[in-house]
Amino acid sequence: RASPALWPAPKRGTLYSVAGADESEAFHAQNAAVRKAWGAKTVPVCELLPGLNHFSIVEALADPAHALHHHAMALLNA
């Protein structure tokens, strides 16, 4: 019931929805559900990141060589 996928899509803004591929299927499903509910225009990136979980994904976010860091910078510079 608390899933953002059940909320109305925002009228503006962009969300990149990513999850670690090492997470459970529930994380993967939630990641995909947000994009399905809000659409590819609002959620242009929906990815499972190999070798990451909800702890290690934070390290990837801070790593300038990682794709997740590039995604974050793209949002900040948009």
C-alpha cells in the first residue's frame, strides 16, 4: 500500500529507478512497477545493477567510474 507505484505520477520531474541485481525479486518487481505505473517519460531509466545490493549500491553512487554515478550527475545537471 505504501508503494510509490500506487501514487499518481508526478506532473513534472524525472525518476531514475535502479535496484541492485543481488536484491530479492520483490525489489526487482518494485523497481519495474514504478516505471510501468509512471511511464518511460517520467522514469526513463529502470535498471538492475549487477553485483549490487541495497548496501553496496551506495558505494556505486559515490564511484565516479560507475554508471549509477553518471545517472545521478545527469539528473543533477538536468
